[in-house]
Amino acid sequence: MQMGPQERNLMREREKLHREQLKREAEKALREAGLRLDQQKRDLFEERYLQERRRIERDLRQEVETKRQQELPVLQERLKKEFLEPSPKATSASTPAVSATPKK
């Protein structure tokens, strides 16, 4: 799939905003940890924070996918039963509807 120049710029901008957000979160984690580090250690802290963050997010995605795969057969079976059984509306559709308001 080819993206136009505007789409590519939009994707770049979103990626840039995402990286900035992650950097702010790493800086916040450093502040909340109460650490005073030189620039080299700050960079290392940020790198490790982002590395662990990616690992956590990957694990969470895997957990969600596993749970989804476990629940999908149950959902499919429930929907199968729901749509195979004649619904109450289908049986009442054969009888004419009676108006609640009297005719004049």
C-alpha cells in the first residue's frame, strides 16, 4: 500500500508525538524514583525504562490475545444458539399487529 506525502507526514508526526510522550513518561518515572543522575546514567535509565515498557506492553498484548482466543469459541457458540433458535418476534410476526389506539 502506497501512502501519499500527506499520509507519510501524518504518520511521521504521530510517531514523533508518541516518542515525545514516552520520553516524558520516562522522565516522570525518573523524577518519581527520586534519582539524581548524570546525563549518561539518565540516558541509560530512559533506555531501560523504554525497553521494559515495550516488554510489558508486549506481554499485555499477548495476554489479551490469549484471553480473546479463549473467549471467542464461547461467543461463537452463544451467537450460534441465539440465531438458530426461532426468536419470539418471528412467531408474533405471523399474527397481525393490533393498534392500541381505537379507530374512529
